Amino acid sequence: MLGLLAMGWACSNEKSEEAVVTAADSAVWSAPDTADWAQQPDGDLLRYGRALVANTTAFFGEKGSIASLTNGLNCQNCHLDAGTRPFTNNYALVASTYPRFRARSGSVETVHKRIADCFERSLNGTAPDSLSREGQAIAAYVLWVGSNVNKGETREGAGLYEIEGLDRAAHPDSGKLVYAAKCQSCHQVDGQGIANGQGGYTFPPLWGDKSYNHAAGLYRLSRFASYVKQGMPLGTTHDKPQLTDAEAWDVAAYVNSQPRPGFDLSADWPDISGKPADHPFGPWADSFSAEQHKYGPFKPIKAFYKAKKS
Ligand code: HEC
Ligand code: HEC
């Protein structure tokens, strides 16, 4: 109980007292131990699933050993450390929350459907059959990552840590400066990254034909800003961010104002009032501008829907 209280306290007064911060740290979620795989009957399947997540391109990229289905990104490019890194878009909450209803499709989704979404949008391609050994291995691995989180439980560091919205719109022009200073050395001035000559990348592209399409999670400014704040430039962790929140939002605006592949969105959000504030494609159940849905500020939009509900 004391630990829990201390945690709440530590969150609101981040840097004040070492002892308290340690108590909070010990409560941060971490993935189960892969050493246990040696004793598990499905250890080989899990090992294969992890390889598919970490090095997707070797199996499914342009020169994939199994099939050519994807754009050359690895799941791990966005789900760092094969989806196990705390705060950074990890898979901690998948096992405890799927199958679940998602407003984007307006249906109850299985874990296979959710994985296929990332293949089709983030990897701008096609998912392997969920019944194939690969489909089974990815799902088994993703579920294993969150196997130490109970249903209904929320854990510090689980999933994607969301940063706060700005009180102004995010600025692509300011973001361009952030990009030049802190991203361009790896992702390149044209955003195309650096290919590794094997159909994949040493530094993945951030826009253009080989990037995620406009239906992907990262195309929403809040997802991009939150991911980048926790994980970029490379080497960044939640405890050692290298961008201010404003820089993260502005660079998100810059990158997501560049061209990228499209996607048929006609089946998404059957109930338009369920769209998140930063879903940039209309129609919307409000009168905020398209510009504001893309760049913010998002707080007034969220407040509008909150008031409507109550
Ligand atoms: C370009 C970035 C990107 C790539 C590549 C990517 N994802 Fe995702 N993925 C995301 C984002 C963003 C989310 C949404 C996170 C959120 O909204 O909390 C997400 C969500 C998920 C979720 C649901 C997580 C949850 O807690 O509900 C699963 C499962 C998932 N991805 C699996 C995969 C798999 C498997 C691959 C590779 C085939 C992959 N992703 C590739 C960006 C990516
Ligand atoms: C030192 C090199 C380096 C720098 C600097 C860097 N990145 Fe990355 N970035 C990477 C690598 C490598 C990955 C893939 C990570 C992995 O697979 O573990 C990546 C992945 C990404 C991804 C997800 C994959 C994709 O292609 O969509 C995004 C988004 C991203 N970086 C944005 C940024 C932004 C924005 C900045 C500047 C604030 C930045 N990066 C700075 C090396 C870098």
C-alpha cells in the first residue's frame, strides 16, 4: 500500500526524492524471462515468433525467405526490443486485453486481427495466414510478452507511454528544424533512411513509398510524438528523453506532413463519433477543422467529446 502511494507521489513530483523514485521503478513492468523458454513446450515457437518480430524483413520483406509481403520495416522498428521495452510501444497489454472491441473496426478483434492490422498499415503489406506457423508464432510471442499482466491490471511502463498534448497546434516548420538537428543523421534529409542491401534497413525510412501508410498508428500525431519521445533519437529511453514534448509534437507534424502510401479507409470507424481527436480523416461528428484534427491542439476536441458524453 505504501508502495502504491509512493508511486502516485513520485509521478507528480518526478525528480524530488531518490528513495521514492526507486519504489516506483520497482513497479515498472518488465517482460518475462526468455530463459524460461528452455523448459516450455512451446519454447521453439516463441523463439521463432521473436525472430519474426525482430527481423520481419528477412522473412517477409522484398527478398523474404518465406514470401514477399511487406515494405522492409521490422515490427521491432516501432516495438523496440521486440516489443519488450518499457514505455515504448511494447506488447505488455495485449494478452490481458484481447480479444477486445475496437472502435476503429467497430468489432471485437482477436490478437491475429490486431497483428494483421500492423502488417497491412505499418508494414503497408499483407499479413501471413494466421494459421500458418509464422502467424501462430508471432501471436504466441506477442501474448507471451504480456503473460505477466493480469486482466484489468494497469502497469507503469506497459504499452505506449502517452505524452501530454500541447496548448497550440504542432508546427511542421519547427519540426523540420528538430528533424535536421536530431533525426536526419540517420533517417537522412530525404527521410528515406539507409538500406542494408538485403531488402531491409540500417536506418528505416520515415516517409515515402517504403514507409508506413496513412492508416497506420504512427500517422496519428499523438502516437508518433509519444513513440519518438520515449525512443528516438536511437538510444533514448523513457528515463533519458532527448526531446522536449514540444519538439516531439513538432517533429511528428513535420514527418507526417510528408508523402506516404495511402490505404482504403472506408471500413474504418463505422461510428464516426468514436474517432480519436487526432484521426486526420473526416467525416467527424464535430465541427473542428481538418487542420485541427491533424495538427491540434487536441485538448479542445477531447473536451468537446467528454462534455457530449456526460
Ligand atoms: C511503423 C511502426 C509500426 C510497425 C512497423 C509495427 N507496429 Fe504494431 N503498432 C504500432 C503502433 C503505433 C501501435 C498502436 C499503439 C497504441 O495505440 O497504443 C501498434 C500496435 C500494435 C499491437 C497492439 C498493441 C496493444 O497494446 O493493443 C500489436 C499486437 C502490434 N502492434 C503488433 C505488431 C506486429 C506483430 C508488427 C510486425 C508485423 C508490428 N506491430 C509492426 C506501430 C507499428
Ligand atoms: C542514431 C540514429 C538515429 C537517429 C538520430 C534517429 N533514429 Fe529513428 N530509428 C533509428 C533506428 C535504428 C530505428 C529502428 C529501431 C530498431 O529497430 O530497434 C529507428 C526507428 C524510428 C521510427 C520507427 C520506424 C519507422 O521507420 O517508421 C521512427 C518513427 C523514428 N525512428 C523517428 C525518428 C525521429 C523523429 C528522430 C529524431 C527525433 C529519430 N528517429 C532519430 C535510428 C535513429
